[in-house]
Amino acid sequence: MHIGLLTGGGDCPGLNAVIRAVTLALANECRARVTGIERGFWGLLHGRARPLEPATVHGILAEGGTILGTHNRCDPFHDTDGADRSAQALAFARDELRLDGLVAIGGDGTMQIAERFHRLGLPVVGVPKTIDNDLPRNDRSFGFDSAVAVVAEALDRLATTARSHGRVMIAETMGRYAGWIALEGGLAGGADAILIPERPFDVAALARWCREREGTVGHTLICIAEGARAHGQGLTVQARIADSPDPIRLGGVGAWLQQQLQPALTSEVRTTLLGHVQRGGTPTPFDRVLATRFGYHAAQLVRGGRWGRMVVLAGAECDSVPLDEVAGLSRPVPATDGRLQAALGLGVWMGDAPGA
Ligand code: F6P
């Protein structure tokens, strides 16, 4: 058996742990040959691949990023000039590499492309990857725990300045259109306010609340997700990348909030945009284990010929769901989420009720 493996979308702590687990499990349990496709679907389109052997993946478990490289702009079905070059990519996979199947590790965009190749006859198993933790029917993505650890540490550090200077300190997290990183990171870092896309907020009410705190606790720590917005406001977009499947790059809502709050307050308001530090570096032990379990489970699906499925974590156990049921979908924080309820119950300021 000859299996291709690629990593698509943004980099993420734990990708190398999945690459290692798939390679080792397939070599160990069924002597399958594994070939790594370089830079995601870009490599499939441009004929770039190299063998992955147990020796190749030695020592990469704790390494951040992906040894195969990745790409978050390349879609063979819609190339940079708009042309559909999926046949070219398919020919490389089938005729040149003679792959029996492909393991695609990536987020919603990667799963969408992978599912289309599966329908065209290239058997695919998907492994969900995203620090955003927003893939449907998957209780936890690897990379999320590592991102949350960075946010929690940043909030701990920002709290020092908030307390010492009597300031309002704002930390802006990643997470795209879902609030998981801000919610869990904010809880872990003891944020006084957590603002997420699922709960639009009233900026005047937030300013009043911060002003009241100037006379009581004396400082405020705010954790805001990049996709959060005030009532009547659109998303804060940092850049638009024309040739990207998802052209919108979020960022800057923390700075926007600072501008709104400052005139209403006596204390200084300062913002830190955490950015890509949340995505870089070594995965936490939790993410190393989750990524290893996902990779092993993907290898089991391949061995069992259970193609067209994506690995998920359901409760505490690995399982899989049909790719066509999840491709292109996302998973916002539901109002019933236990972390959200706990934050509200503890008096964390989270704006109005969802959709209000
Ligand atoms: O999906 C992961 C993610 O890190 C998002 O949280 C963020 O909005 C986006 O990717 C940033 O992408 P890029 O690295 O292309 O700017």
C-alpha cells in the first residue's frame, strides 16, 4: 500500500506529531509506504513530494510547524488564475505517485478540497487541524491547547501591569469566527471580560463597567477574540488576500476597542495583539498526545479501507465522521457550553445575550 500525506492551511502545533504517528503506525502495522506531499495541495498540483520513513519522522514529535510545509492559498479546483487544475493534481497522485489513498491534515478549507478529491476517486482520510477548535463534530482539535496556554500566560503577564499601573489591559486572540481560544484562554488567565464573536457586545455598557471598576478593583483585564464585534459593527479586518480561498484576515479589534474605551476612562487603556505567537512553537503534552492519537486513528481508517472519513474526538475517544458531513462547516461556541456558563456565573463580562 502507498499512502500520500499532506498538511494544509495554517501551521499548528501538533502537525508533526500527526505526521509521525501516521508514518510510524502504517509502517509498523502494515508495512505501507508513505509519501509526504510538500506544502499541502500546492505540492499535489506542482508535483512536489518526498518519502516519509520512520527515520524521517524521528525526533519531530515536539517540533512546532510542519516538516512538509503548508499552504493556505492553494486550491487546485480554483487556482490563482481561477482555472480548475484538479485533473493535474489527480494525475500526479494517481499516475506518477500511484497512491492508494491520501491522508489530508488540515482545517475546514483543506477538508473541503480533500472531500472533492475523494469524490473524484482519490480515496481520502481527513485529520482535523486548527488552533481555533472550530471544526464540526470534533470536541477538541490539537493545537488548541497550545494556543490556550499562550493566551493564559500572556494574560498572567498583562495582569501584572494592569494591577501595578491601574490600567485596562486588552489582549486580542486568534480564533477566526469562533470564540473558543478567547473563552478558554480568558478563563485560564482570569480575564475580567471575555468578548467572543458568538456574543456581540455593547461598547457603551462595557465602558461604564470599566469606569465603575476604576473606583473599586482599579484595573480590568479584557480578552477579546479577533472575530468579536460590538452591536452594529462589522468584523475588524486587517487585510484581504485576494487569491486566498478565505481572503479575510482578521485582526485589530483590540486596538479598535481601546479607542472606544479610552475617552470614557481615567485609567490608561493598552492593547496587545497576540497574533501568531499563539500558533508557533512546541505543542503542549496534551496536544502531542491528541495529535498522536489522531494520527494513529487515521492509520486505522486507512488500514480498514474506511475512506471518505474525518477523524474526530467524541468525548474522550477517537472516532470518525463522513467527510461530506463536515467539510466546509464550522463550530461556534454554543450558548450551552459549560465554559461559557461558568464564566457568566462567575461574573465575567461577556456582553449581551447571543444575537441580542
Ligand atoms: O485558523 C487559524 C488561524 O490562526 C486563525 O485563528 C487566524 O485568523 C488565521 O489562521 C490567520 O491566518 P494567517 O496566518 O494566514 O494570517
